[in-house]
Amino acid sequence: MKSVNTDVAYEYIRKRILSGEYAPGKSLMTEMLAKDIKVSRTPVRDALRKLEADGLVSIRAHLGASVKKMKLKDFREMCDLRLALEGHAAGLAALNHSETNLLEIRYALEAMRRLTEEIIQAPQEQPLLGELVREDVRFHIAIITAAKNDLIKKEILRLHLINRVQVVLMPTGKVPKTKIESEARRRAILAKHDDIYAAIARSDAVGAKKEMESHLMEWIDHTMFLMTRAETGMLARDLTPDELAYNS
Amino acid sequence: MKSVNTDVAYEYIRKRILSGEYAPGKSLMTEMLAKDIKVSRTPVRDALRKLEADGLVSIRAHLGASVKKMKLKDFREMCDLRLALEGHAAGLAALNHSETNLLEIRYALEAMRRLTEEIIQAPQEQPLLGELVREDVRFHIAIITAAKNDLIKKEILRLHLINRVQVVLMPTGKVPKTKIESEARRRAILAKHDDIYAAIARSDAVGAKKEMESHLMEWIDHTMFLMTRAETGMLARDLTPDELAYNS
DNA sequence: TTGCGTTTATTTGTATACAATATCATTTTT
DNA sequence: AAAAATGATATTGTATACAAATAAACGCAA
């Protein structure tokens, strides 16, 4: 049923949700989207339905679709789910990895090590941070790939995307932190990644799982802390004037 | 976007997939379904899309929808996913359960105990077996409810349904097994349920998780054995002549 | 008979018109 | 003036007609 136009609409909307152009809560009206994408409402509706299944959009009868806006409870539940899945995947990776898988993981790990050092040298470089995040994602994806379970992989990737919408788009730079703290944290995270890799490489399923779980727990705690500070509930960021105008 | 007619179509098709009337592999043509349900093709298409998200239907562009037919690999992956989620849920249940939750679990457990004994007395009674399965499901659902994570609960329930389509509708009664073996297995399973309950009741998260995992592993092994014996690959059962005629 | 190319028929994908429903502003009533 | 009722507007849900694509049927040549 994935026809060309439906796919076009799907990619169009999805891309804008992930980039933050469509912020959480923004209402997605079929007619308007159809006009922008230059297709009819039908494939737009299909696309919205698929995005709902992905967990990026919520739809209510007769009220239309909007970019999903999570409550703190929902976010916590999602983190817990991710913890369970990604921990399990790490365990599987320890058992099922191939040499190539290990290489992939190591590759991302070394890139992270290099970038971490560079960032500690020059903490103001924004592009480096972006690269670090990308390599971190590569690291995690390499692990769930090594687990050799496509279904679990698909599920985790889904959660990663939702996370990205809810977390990455949050107000940045609001975290007062000393240089020392920040340095220490970066090094600690890198060390944890080393531990995860080591456990997988020595085929220690229990260890890999434990390391991954504690790593994610640290991340979750940290993120939750940031979120509770953003007192607007769970709205990732305030709408810009443009977006407000666009909505009205 | 869930309008009345879309919901009607969704329930109609879903019910028939779960009951086995629409067997795995059966093609679901929109026009025909629309005629049966007495709505237009549009809500039928919506319903099929939602069923695809549930994992009960597979859709390919221009080729239409069909009831999902799993390969052995897919089934194994799904079982692994269920293992991870339901194990995790058991651990959470040990930590988060209320008195009422425990009561629910115990209730299902006692019903299972009673039915198991009755079945061992009169092994030929089919309705008793059905009741036992139902109570088993209640037991598991009570546990994932006690875990207090709606997202994980939803996910596990989804997997249960898929399992039901793929497993419960398999050819039955083909398993040559002595009365003694069968009795012993029933008692062992019941004992395992007792262990799971005990671990949860004493708030032993690690134990609950372990017990649940080993219980599911036993079930998975057993089911896999049955499946590999059904040499038709993963087709739940052969199509009836009517269904064949209908498909051609 | 078999293999290939063309044609036909069926089924899906898309657009669009219409109907049903929710929202918002206005008016009416208390 | 506040609350309720009413109506206007906008947006979704549904049906249907048409276009595109696939699969089946057919014919023809080797």
C-alpha cells in the first residue's frame, strides 16, 4: 500500500518533525500539508497514520493530527522500555557478534574518543558536539545490529527517533556546569562506552547487559533532570513567532 | 482520525484474523471487505494500515494486504523480544505491585491450579483446556499490569496477539506424548507459575525476572518444537477448500 | 509444446466532492 | 452580566470516480 505519493508525504512530514520544524504539539492539518506537498489529502492521511504508528504523531477522531507531545510519565515509560530493549540487545550482541560488527563498534568508539579529546580542548565548538552525538548513535546502532535481531533493532530505532524529537530539541545551553564537571562527565561516559565494548568483545552477555543498562540509566537520569527543569511541562521548546503565526 | 466506520472495519477484520477465519497468508482485498462491512474502501484501507502497525497484516504497494505469515526466523525474533519485555515487566512488577495486583495474580493462579487438577483427572475435556489457557493469559496480564508501565504493557499485549494468530491456530493434537509426561509437564508449569508469583510477592525483582524468563524459554522451546514439526513452514493450518477457491 | 510479447482484467493508489462533526463567535435568554 | 443556545466556519471522515500498476490470459512464433 506504500505508493509513491504516500511515501513522499511520509518522508516530508517525518523529516520536518525530526528536524524540529514541526515542534511537538503542532497541529498537522491534512489540507494544508497536501497543498505544501502537492498531493491530495488521501496520501497525507496515510502518511499521518503511519507516523502515528511510529509514535511521532498522535491522532484523535475529528480533531486531526498533531506532533506527539509527551507527558513526563510517558517519557519515563519510554526510557524504561528502551532500557529493557537496549540492555537485552547488548547481551545478544555479546553472544552473536561477528568480527565485522566488532570493527564497526570499535570504529565509532575511536571516533568518539578523538572527538571527546578535541572538545575538551576547545569546548565551544558546536559542530564537534554534533559529530560526537552522531558517533554515539553509530556506536549504539552498531551494537543493536550485532545483536542479530531485526525486530528488536527496528523497535529500538523507533524509540531513538522519538527520543530525538523529545530530547534533542530541548532548550540547550541552560545547564550551568563547571568546566571540570563537564570534562569529568565526558571522560566517564567514554570510559563506560569502553566497558560496554569490552564486555561484548569478550562475549560476556551478562556484563554487556549490565554495562549498557547502567550507561542508559545515567543518561536517563541526566535527561530527566534537564526535563524537569524545563518547567513548561514536556514541551521541547516554545514556539517561535513564525510558528505561532503559521498555526493561527 | 479514528472515525466510527474506520473502527468498525478495524474490529471486523481484526476479529476474523484472531479467530482464524482469515488464516495467515489470506489476501485482504479492500473492495471485497468494503462490501462485506458495508462501508467504502477508504475506512477499510485505514483499518488495514492500523492492523499493519499492530503486526497482524502485511501490506505491499500495489499488491494489497494479507494476513501476516511469519517465517520461522521472524517468529524466533518475536519470541526473543517477548522474552526481554515480559522478563523486564516481571522485574518491575516485583517492585511496583499493589495489593490488588497481587490479588489478581493469585486469583488467576488458583484458577489455574484447580483447572490443572481437573484436566489431569479428565484429560479429554477440551473446554477445560480453553479455560486453562484463558487463566494463563490472565496471569500474565495481571503481572504486566502490576509493572505499572502502560507502554510496555501495550507492547507485550501486541506480541501476545500476534503469537495467538501464529501459534494457537496451529494443528493441534499432533503431539504424541504419554499421559505421564503430559501430567508432569502440567504440574511443572504450574509450579513455575507459583515461583514467579512468590518472587513478585516478596519484591524480588531479580528473581521474578529470572523465573519469568525461564518460564517463557520453556514455552518457546516447546512451541518451536511443534512449529518445526509442522512442515508447511509457518503456515498455521492448511487452507480449507473454500478459502482456496476464494483466493484463486 | 514452450517461450515470449501483447492485451485484458483486476486491484490498488489518488483526487475530489460531499457529509458529519467540532470549534468559535454571536445572539438570546434568564 | 452570565449562561445557554444558535449559527457560521473550518476540518475531518466517507464515498466514489478515475489513473496507474500488477497479474492473468491470450496469441503467436520457434
